Amino acid sequence: MLHEPATPAGKDPAGPYKVRLGVRMFLFYLFFYAGFVIINLASPKAMSAIVFAGLNLATVYGLLLIIVAFIEALVYNAMCHKKETELEKPEPQAKA
């Protein structure tokens, strides 16, 4: 039995845009996560400070990491979809 892709794969004209966007978003998240790690390394007791609604900094920061990742995924999807739609439009024909 031959297993082939469900859809044909070709060159993605939005590929370079997606890569640039993905790298930028990854770097943003990397620095955001690095802040979490640095706080834990430099001052672990600071993570026990109550910051919001009776929750400590570790819990709030951890939840923010999850929420930011989810929001980035939604933004990435929307921006890539917009770029793909923009590149799918046929170019206007020049009048001869």
C-alpha cells in the first residue's frame, strides 16, 4: 500500500513571510520565557510573592506563558492566512 500526501504539495509563495514571522514570534516568546527562567535562577523566593487574586508570581507567570503562546498561535494563523489570500489574488492584466 502506497501512502501519499492527502493534498498535493507545491511551492508556497508565502513561505518566506511565514518563516520571518515565525522566527520573530519565537524570539519574542523566547525572551518572555527567559524572563521566567531568570527570575527563578536569580531570586526563587520572588516567585512566591502574591501578585494577583491571591496567586503567586510563579502561577501568574506560568499562566501568562500559556496564554501568550495561544495568542501568538492565533495571530500567526491569522497573519499567514491573510498573506496567503493576498498572494492568491490574480495580478491585474495589463491593457495592450
